[in-house]
Amino acid sequence: MSRSFLELTAVGFGRAFTRAMLSEITAQKRGLLQSLDPRVRVVGLFALVLALTLSRKLSAVAGLFAAAIVIAILSRVSLLTLA
């Protein structure tokens, strides 16, 4: 049976609210990224995306992925959230 527009909207709102609450909990934890200024985080994110875009070797991409995992662990972000 197909779901109605209203039901799908309510489910979507519930999921968005859950994600927002989990993000708020993560933001209040003590960690590496939480202690940085938001502007530094944005610049760092753009630098990471640019580095990934310009890399031509799989080993470089794997290294940047490993660095992202280490940063997530130091920031106490769950790997499921990172994925």
C-alpha cells in the first residue's frame, strides 16, 4: 500500500528531528572539532574536499580517508555518523 503525502511528510520530519537531536548531542561532547572555531572547520572541510577532488592516486584518497577517521575519533563522532 502506498503511503499518503501527509504520512511521508510526518516520517521525514521525524527523521530530520532525530538527526538534529543527535547532532546537538555530538556538538556538546568534548572533542577536537568541537573545540575549533566554526570558520576553521568550514575551511578545513573545503580543503579536504579540494584535496580529494585533486588527488589522482587511490593511496592519497585512502590516506585522506584515514585522516578523516582519526579526526572523527578524536572528535568523539561515531563512525556510523561519519559514514
